[in-house]
Amino acid sequence: MRKKVLTLVLAFVMLLGPVIPASASEVPEVYGDVADIIAEYDGDDIVTTDVLDELYALIGDAYEADRETVSGGAAESETEPEQVNAATDLAADFSTAGAGPEELNVPSGAAVVIDAAGGGSGGNEPTNAENPVEQTNPVNPENLPVSEEPGEEETPAPVPAAATQQENVIFVLRFAGMNDSQLSAVSQEENSEQFAYDCEQLAESINLFKGIEYNQTEACTFAQLTAMLSNVQPLYDALHADKLQPLFINGMAQPIFPYTSGMVESDDDHNLTGTYNNADSDIIRFFVYVETNYDTDGDGALDLVKTLVQLPRAAMEGDYKAASIFEARPYITGCTDGRTPNVEGASYDIEKMYSQPDARMPEGETTTAEYAQDADINEWYYWNPYERMFDYEDLDWYDYYLSRGFAVVESGGLGTHGSDGFETCGTDLEIDAFKCVIEWLHGDRVAYTDKTNNITIDADWSNGKVGMTGRSYAGTTQFGLATTGVAGLETIVPVAGIASWYEYTNSQGTATGGVSYSDYLAYYCNGRLLDEDYETAIKEKYEAYLTQISSDQTALNGDYANAELGLDHWQIRDYTVEPLMDDWTGIHIPALIVHGLNDTNVRTKQFDLMYKSFDKAGQNVKLLLHQGTHLTPTYPGGRYEIKIDGEYYDTILNKWFSHYLYGVNNGIERMANVTVQSNVDGSWDTYSSWKTASKQIFNASDVAESATSQIIGAVTTGSGWRPTIVEPAVNGSYTFEIPEDVIIQGAVAVHIRAAATATGETPLSNMDRVTMTVELTDKNDESFDAFVPSRSYLPITTLKEKGAWMGGGVANYDLVEYAQTPATSKSIGLGYIDVFNPTAGYDSASASVRTELADGQYYDYTVYIQPTVYTLKAGHTAEVTISLSNNSGVALTVDNSATYVDIPVHSTSSNGGGHSGGSSGGNAADTQPPADNTTGSAVQTGSFRDVNTGNWYYSAVEYVAKKGIMTGISASSFGPNLDTTRGMIVTILYRLENQPTGTEAAAFSDVRAGQYYADAIAWANANGIVTGYGNGLFGPNDAITREQMVAILYRYAQYKEYDVSASAELTAFSDAASVSGYAVDAMKWANAAGLINGVTSSKLAPGNSAARAQVASILMRFCENIK
């Protein structure tokens, strides 16, 4: 059986070729021996443990194998460990294995990119391959190599043991140059099963199994070993190149960079007993101090922000320029006990925090290599007595990326431990300081080595490209940073982030917790309390600032803003409005937004607001919605990870960042627009759009027992979590049968007509902020499986301990899945509104006007349930419950004939057919324009605080306001970025016609008599200006899209007999084909007439909602130019 096969010999001559050692000019002869050994066997011969031991001995015991627990024998060698280093050319045609090397695509700064499809899987599951090598029965002695030399006596030759495919995988990875410390966080001797599992995961990641039907316990043939040696070429080349650079296979970075932890052991008193030195570390760690634009703490100098950098040694040594993963998170440097000081009578001038003294004058410069030599672990790993834990909290959260060649940058920002300034909880100042860190990474800003010596340091290792991710506060800051337009920030992946801080603790004019929160969180994140100079440096000033913002929130009492009092506390913490600072330029980057559908901490409206901001900006934006709570699918705190439709969450992010930061062409930018986990069984679905035009209406009158319903809050005494109930609450409840499955997609709008009555001596005129709560619940008589959180966490099922592979020697997490619980009811979502804010809509700014309620008079409210994707199963019921806050002193009478539930429904045609762009997660804004709401107070027109002379829409807003065509959302605010509804547009045209009368009501089931838009819609429908969605619905509260608006104006112009002959080809716009058929002629006319242009020079965005500023501009052009 031992024959020299010519093709195999030639293959291995080319495979092993000339060997170039790492530290010598001689070519080691041992590799010629390896070729000779392997070439003596046929492809279907089985690799034995003796042969494998011989191969290990030949390559040196740097990769010593201890197989006592694997194959029953130990491989021993007395040879000194030697680093194997060779430059090989594996372009040979391994015809026996049926697997050749792939064509390589090498982007700038990367070692090599392999975009081949992987073949094979780790674990026990064999993999189908395009050209699998035939599996050989390991127990067949005919396939085991035996000696051809007969002995003097005819004695049976001993049958050697077969080496398993798993053993050969481990050998090949070691042969390629991977050290055992990179292959697994545990040694083979310590845990051979875990070690082998990690090796298999790496093998699958790099396509090692391509062309092989892999089974870990089966014997390995020489053909399979040859195929693996061919497939490992990219890894081998990367590890033996002159410079260690990132390696991309299957569209993602591979874990080829050695890793050393930044943590050490400590004693019972929390003193560090271990040592750390960058000279001995594969990961280099150090701090810089980035100079910002403002002096928030009033010390006369621009604030410095302390920033931790972690990067592979190869990047510091100049082998390549690294892209950065940046987490901006105030928690990380250490939190306090949260006992927020409130100084009676104190006040603070917030405007002086925007002072800009002269920048520092540099007095020298240094390099990363020079400066990092003296890094001190106590700067990033220290005991925090308030939290009773070691900070930096996130020190090891991104080790996955360090082992793959990314740099990791972390900063707590202003007012945190080691930094200057005040911690301000989400202000534009906080975001701007983090922006400065990105500018340093991009090469546009100075940073210093400390606070006193003025020695500058550049990010000399950086390629200038920054991606961001992180959860909660870290998800918030990156969205704020995206709105700045800062150069260098290429993409963000916010997880459970906040788009508007107002919406975090408030909703539609009412506080959903206490009215004052920003002061608490600012002090909680005030890491400067850990600084030795806190008492003398900022304590008195900072406590006055906290008292001031607490007072401001109390004065707002749940409202978004108060122009009369000059309070903009929430506006400067709302990143969905116009860029908050003059030098911010808006969103120009793509985003992957991740959120848990059961997150009641950062509620789901936040992801919807983020999505709409990116969508309006014309950027590539994706949603990933899981059934979890306020957690990342890879959760460092619990050391576990879930898979997203069979793929590791980290794999998805790896591909995302590899594409946007290193230019790898992996197609991740074309992933589904919406990836969502089903509440029914935990499976995953994908949708082409978050918008949906389909809806279902449930009428309260169909299920109510009477024409009206009474709602009264409970009367209680005492305080705390369990007050004594004196009089129980009286709630309104409506139960609707679900005859067939309904998939809710977006924000359910509950329209309520109600009259308030004072129940005690206090009149309504002396009241404010009475919370009306609306809850939507899925119910069934028999229990059903549901994702039911317990104390903000979902139960989990562990699929495999240490089964979530990290790679590079980073310790694995547990692989888990979210577990369901049997239930007979499941809360789908909640909505809240202030009874004294009936004009409050979906957009935060609409909650700025308190209405003086008349006792017993009916008002129309629209309460928005938090956006979701949720399947109501056939046979279940949907229950809507309306309640009032305890001890409110108010009773509500609900008119059931004018109360209904508007449910946005997912359809298989996610664009909703010809009339796309209907309600999608609360697209409605200004559901009742204050100027025309017969139950609200009139709003004066004039100059608006949120419209400045420098804004592109300034003249248009002034025009429509002075002409009475449009009004503000309050006496001082126009809301230029808020959506405009379909009902509002029709009402505007109706006003231009002097509101003709005598038209019969339109037959739309969602247009109720008495609504401000009812007569306008009836007139427009009768004259062919609007036709509705074609299913008996008009969608008056849906945000109007750009194409819907031009279609309505086109028909209005025809009604007026204006000239509509102008027509422009839309070929200059890349998305012209996405214009719906009903709107094509209208869009061509509007473009030719100068009414509408693209959101960019090449994009029309016909399905985007039209902001009030855009509508004002279009209406001004229409009135001035169309005759």
C-alpha cells in the first residue's frame, strides 16, 4: 500500500516548497521529510496516530500534542520548541482532495480576503460539500498503511491506531502557525473536549472543511489531510508573512492576533497581586487625553476627556493601520451611589458651560510605541467602592475584536473618572466631547499624554475609520454622534439606545416615572467623585448644576418644552431634531439598529425614532429585533450569547464592521431591512421594510356594553410600593376577538374621545399631569408559550456551556436561547398620555402645549402603544385597557362611538401596494393641529424659536405661517422635522379653498365625524383629489410620504385646472424605479415644476415621510409658481 503517487508528490513539493525559518537563513530539511512521508501514501490511506506523531516531531514540539485523553497515547519530543515559519505557495492543484485555493481579493490594509463559501461545520454534524472526499471506514484494516517489507517470519503486522479527523484538524491549525493559546482559552491537557471544539469552530470559520465531509470521530484519510492543508493556506500565509495583518475569510476578520488580558488577580482587599506590562502583552493598552471644544466645568481651560486605547501589538509596531471599535459610555469609569445632591436655593447658568477658551499650546510630541511603555494597569483596572467591582467595566467586552485586528477605544466622557468637565446626561455638550475622540482617531484633533505636560500623541496606528456599538447609554451616544456628521465615523450598531431622552422618562406630555431624572443619572455617572481633587475642583459648582436641571425638569412637569419659561432641557437631549450644534451636519452613515422587543427600560419607540432618522437621511439602515429585554444578544454581563437565525450575533457584527471599516465586499449591507424574532416560537423572520400601509381597525362601540365608559383612578393612602387602597380603580376595558392571525408591525394608535371631570374640590384649571395609561394585552383561555420577562430579564435555556466561540484565545461565552413561559396573557405594550395634553402626538415636540380643559367637554386623544412586531394568534383576544393614575382627582367619560384601535399590520407586500408609506411604528405626528382643534386653544403664528435665519427652510416657514397655510405646533415652535400627516395636508388644501361646505362625508371607516380633518377629506374625496388606500381606509393620522404628497398636489392642480403639462425624466435618480405607479406622472410633473427635488442629487426617496419643513417649502413653491 505504500506507493509514491506522482500527483501527490508534486502537490506536496509545491505545498511545502522552500521553507524560510523565522530567524535563520537556512531551509530546514525536516520539511522535505514531511513531504516524503505524506507522499508515500495513497489518498484513501488512513492517517495513523504513529504518522501524526511523526509529523508533529518533524515540525517541532512548539505544537506539542498531549493526546492522552484524546487517543490514548502521548506524543513526546526532546526537540527544543521552535517557531515554524515558512512562505509557501499552495497554488498546486490538489486533484485528489478536489479543493483548490480561492481567488484572493486584498483590500487596503488587509493581509488577505477570502470570500469563498465555507464548507463544513464544527461539532458532530457532518457537512455536505460541493466536492466531498469520499469517507473511508476507519475500522477497515485494508486502508491502514502496513509495511511492504516482509519479515523473516510470517507474523501478522500490528494494526496501528487511526488518527481521527479531529486530531488532524488540530495538527493542521498548529502547522499553520496558531499557538495553543490562540486556539483556545483552555489548554488541551486541561479540557481536551473544549480545546477540540474551539479548534473546530476556527476550522469552520476559515473554510478548513471545504471539500470534506467532516466527522470528528471518523478516521482521516491522507486525501482529507491534503485538502485541509490546501484550505489552510490563507491562514498559513497570514501568520508567516513579514507583517501580521488582518485576515478576512468568508467576509469576516479571523482571530489570528495573539491576545493578553488587561486584568490581573487581586487579594481580598482588592489590591492587585498580579502584574501587567505592555512589554509582555500581545495587546497594547494606554490612555490619551483628548482636548474638547468647551469648558463645561468653568476652570478656564478646554475640557480633556480621558480615553482608553487597546490594540494588537502588530498595529502599534506598524504592520498595518487598525480600524477602531469605539464605545462611548459614561458608566465604564465607575459609578457613584446615585444619591443626587439637591442644594436648596441653588441655581446655575447653563449657558456659561458653552464657553470656549483658547486651546492648549503643545510643548512636545511622542509616539504610541514610546508612550505605551510606561502604561499603568491601575489606570484602567481599579476597585470602585461605590459599585464594589473593578472598573473599567467594559475592559474585556470587545476582546473578540482585538483578536481579529481591530483596535478598541473606550471613553467615559465629560465628568467621568480622570476626565475634566461636568457629566450632563445626554446633552449636546456630552456628544460633542465624544465627537472629539473620533476626530483624534481620524487625525483631525490633538490629544495629550496627560493633563499637565502638553505632550501630544497622534493615533499613529489608526486607519482613520471608526465604528461604534454598545448598549443602552453607549447605544445612545453613538446615535447622537451619527447626527454630528463627524468625519471618520463610518457606521454605528446601537443596541437598546436612546434617540430622545425625553421619551426615556416621559411620553406624550406625562412623566412615566419621576419628573426629574437627568440629574440623578448625571450624578450616578459622575466618576469624578473618584478623583482626589473632586471636592476642591467641581463639587460646589456641579451640585448647583444638578439642582438647576432638577428644577428645570420639575417646571416642565412631563412636557417636552416650555418656550415662555425658556426651558429646552429635553430639546438639547433629543438627537432626532435638527443637528443640535451649528457645526454638526446630520446623518451621513449606515446603521444596524438592535433592540429587544421586551425592553421596558429603553422602550421600543427609541429604535423607531432612530430608524426614521436614518431613513429620512436616505441612509442604509437595518433593524434587528429580538425577543429579549434590555440586553445585547452577546451579553458580557451574563457571559452568554444567542444566535440570530443560526448565526452568531458577533459574526453579524464582524461582517458589518469588516465591510464598513476595512472595505471587505461581503454583502452584509444587503442584509434584510428588518430581521425579527417571532413571539410565537422564537424563529426568525425577515421583512423588506419597516413601513407598512396595511392596518386593522377595532371599534370600541362593537364590544362596549354601553355608549360611554367611566374611568377613575384608585384612591389610596400611604406611600411606597404598596399603598393602602381606599377606593379601587375603575378602568375601561375592551376585548376584541382575533379570527385569524394578525401580525402587528409598528405602533398601535388608540384613539379615545373622552371628557374629564373633577372628582374633588380642586378644579381642572388647577391641575396638570394626570396620566392616562393604555395597555394592549394578548389573552387566551388556554395557556400559550410567550416570552415573559421576570425582573427585566428573560429566562434562558443553555444550549452549550462555553459554546459561543470567541476565538483567538478569548474565553467563550455560553450559547443560549431565550426561553418561553406558559401564560394565559401577555402584555404587548403600553402607552401613556397626559390628560391635559390632548394635542400630544407621536413626536416628542408635540407635547409642549398644555390644554385648559373644560369640565365635561370631550377631547380627542391618540395614545401610541410602544412599537413592536407581535403575532396575535387566531382564537386569541386582544384586550385594550384604559386607566388613570391614582389619586388624580379626575374621572374620564369615554365616548365609545368615537373610540377605536388602529393597528398597523404586517403584510406580505411590505410596501403596502400602490399606496405605500402608511402608519409604521408611529409615523403620525400632530394628529390634531392645535390651530384647528375645536377643543384646543388657538396657536399664534410668527417667528419660531426652532427656525433660524440660517436654516434652508426659513423663508418657506415664514411664508406659510404669514399666509395662514400652516401653523406652529406651539406658540414658539414650528417643529420643522416632525412628520406631516395625510389629514393635515388635505386640511391645508381645504383651507386654501375657503373650506367649502355641503359635501357628504367620505366613506372611510377611519375618518370619524367631528375630527378636524373630516370635512376636508370629504371635500377632497368628492373632487377626486384623494382616494384613500383602496380598502375603505384613508389613514388620516399616517405620516404622508413624499410621493403621496405630490400625487395629492397633482390632482389638486388638475382640480384647479392649472397647467400640469410639465414633465421631467427621473433617470438622474437611482431610486426612480421605486416610485409607485400611481405617483409616477405626478412625480415627473412635480420635479419639472421645481416643487420637489431629491433628498440628495441622486435620490428621490419617494417613500420617505415628508417633514413639516419640506412640506412648507413645497407649498410655498406651489402657491408661487403653479398657475
